[in-house]
Amino acid sequence: MNEQSAPDRSRSPEKSGPDIYDEDGVIGSAYVARVEAAIADRDVLFLKDIVSHLHESELGDLIESLQPEQRHALVQLLGDDFDFAALTEVDDAIRLNIVDDLPNDKVAEALGELDSDDAVYILEDMDEEDQRDILAKLPFTERIRLRRSLEYPEDTAGRRMQTEFVAVPPFWSVGQTIDYMREERDLPDSFAQIFVIDPTFRLLGAIDLDRILRSQREIKIEDIMHETSRPIPATMDQEEAAQLIGQYDLLSAAVVDENDRLVGVLTIDDVVDVIQEEAEEDIKRLGGVGDEELSDDVISTVRSRFPWLMVNLLTAILASLVIGIFDATIEQMVALAILMPIVASMGGNAGTQTLTVTVRALATRDIDIYNAGRVIRREAVIGIINGMMFAVLVAVLAYVWFGNWQLGLVIGMAMIVNMVAAGLSGILLPLLLDKMGIDPAIASAVFVTTVTDVVGFFAFLGLAGWWFGFF
């Protein structure tokens, strides 16, 4: 390696934070190049100097920036200094690829150092056989905690919760509680609340840490505790749990089982992750790409996208059949074929706008039986107003283009009809699918597009055939 191409290793290691990122918030190419050179040279000491201090999210970004073979080499070279919490910050495919390459003994040792929620996040996508083998290698208490979380359905609060928490009986004094927190080693690294439980672990209440610190040592816990705000059932959907925590501005919330026994805690960092995941999931489903990740291979991506593309093909054929009904009309006025896409496209875009707002409102529970009627009327009025405005624009366009004011009038009327249909379908279809127990984010887009295409073509060509007497 010549002097010019060798990486500059004379500088002190990059500090955690913005220094490893460029001005666009992307991990810097120069930093990645230094890491890649260290991996290629198997320079363990230098690699640890520039990587081991990174925050888990920064290490996750670095891992995603490397090639697959470099990721495995990085984990091997760092050894015990590799922070396994970084695997919760990368795509599922990358995480599984890295974990599958490691011996189960190493994975079990690493998971034993993580918070239970992070350990579950890594374990849940692994093969059941590997799960059982790794859990068997963990200490009894940790094994029971992780198994209990894994038994809850995916995307529930029980699967997301952290099973490490601080709980004390109501008859303890503030002094006893403080001494317990100082002396007990098996406590979470950080927490904002202390929970109060009876001998059967049934949740009685909670105390914020600031209240503990401001109270006299001799005061009983039961005298200063408060009832927990909305304890979260372990089987509650994680998105609903996140909304509940956001609604009451909580830093953490108790998670209870069917007998109201305390089994875990949801913290604000978990809630932020859930909100991001659910928003990303909704966006992907609206686009018909399922759970696709950027790191997925070509075959997996094709398999994910093909079904909805097939549905789109079938709905496009339906729209084409509508056009076929009016083939004689189109033959007598070629301008109709030129202007048809305008009506359908405008309706499709308007329907997508309403659909996006409706699906998000359903996800956040902002729309319900009490305000649905008002929202439907609102979208109908919006469709009429937008339809009238764009009707004028396309009517003028058609007249200027083809010199036929009657054609402009026909396309203007069709525009109004389709914009109203777009607004109504954009809200009614998601509401109907949600009522039927079908995720509206998955299926709505295809059906709304079909409605706007069919209504648009039928309205435009039907009005043209009637107006110009082609029938």
C-alpha cells in the first residue's frame, strides 16, 4: 500500500456523536474507509480504538454501511468489545445474518449482558431450535424472564416490555427503599419509577423517584404512592400501548398480566421505537411492499412485491374493460383517449391524499364512530371544491388544445364526479376494511385506485358518449 492510499491513522479516534457523520447526517465515508482498512489489516487495537466507544445506534449505522463479509469480520475482531445492543439498530436481515454466523455460546453470553427487551428483540426472529439452545445456556432467572416475554404474541406490550424493574412492598419506609436501591445489584441500569406490589406481585401503585428523594426516610411507601396511570395489559397491541403512554405523558408504564400482577415495564425509548416501526410499517403497506428491508436480497424483495403488483394488474384490467365498453366513442373522437389519463390520474392522487390521512387517523385512533360522519362530509365537500377548481382548469386546457368548448365542459363535469368519488372512497374504504378487521393500510390503496380509475373512465367516456350523441 503506497503512502497516498494508506488511511491516516495518526489522528486520535473519532468521538461519539456528530464527528463520525457528515453534514447530511450520514456516517462519513472517510470514517468507514478507516474501519474497512483496519478490518482488512486485522488491526484489532486500532479497530477497538475507533469503534468500541460508539453508541449502539452509531455502531448500527456503521454495520449497515459495511459489506456482509466485513460485518462478520468486525464482530469477530472486536470480540467481547462488540456491543450486541447495536444489533437492535440494524435491519432484520442483517441482524439474523450476523447472529447465525456466531456460535450459540457466544450469543448466549452476549444476551446475558443486555436488557431483557433487547435480548428478546434479538431472539424473537431466530429459529426455535437456536432459541431453545441459547436460552438453555442462560442463568435460570434470565431464562425464565426471556421465555415469558417470548410467549406473548408478536407486536404486543408483553413482547416489547423490559422485565427488569424495581418493586417494593407498601409497608417499607422511604429509607428502606433507598437502602435497597443502593445495595441491590440486580436492578435495571436506569429507571424513573418504583412500583408497589403485594406479596403476590399484584400491582398496587407507583412512586416517582423525585418523590422518594424529597420524602423523609421514616415515611411509609403506602403513604406517598399513587395509583398507576393506566397499567398496560401484556397482551395489548404495542401501538395501542405507545398511544396510551403518549396520551398520559408517561416516562414509563407498568405492564401487568391477566391477574393484574406486575410482569414488566414499558419505557419511553421502547415507545419511540414502536412509533417509528408502526409509522414505517404503515407507509410500506400503503406502497404494497410489506415488511421489506433495504438489506433484503433480490428474491425476497420480488416475493414481497409481486402479490400486490398482481392485484394491481387485475384492477387495471378491470379499468381497461370499462374503457372497452366505450371503444366506439373513442374511435369517433380521438381526443377522448388523450384526455382520459388526466381524469383518472387526478382522481387517483386525490384519493391517495384522503387515504393517507384516514389510515393514519385510524392508526392513532383519531377517527371513531363519533366523528366519522363529520369527516366523511368534510371529504365530500373537499372533493366538490377541488373538483370544481380543477374542472375549470382542465376545461380551459381542453378548449385551448382541441378548440372544442363542449369537450372542455364534458371533462370538467367528469373531473368533479371523480374528485368526489376519490374523496369518499379514500375515507369509506379504509373505514369499511377496519370494521371488517382487515388492516386498511394493506388493501386500501389498490381499491381506491380502482374506484377512481373506473369512475373516472366511466364518467368521462359516458358523459362524452351522451353529450355528443355517439350512442
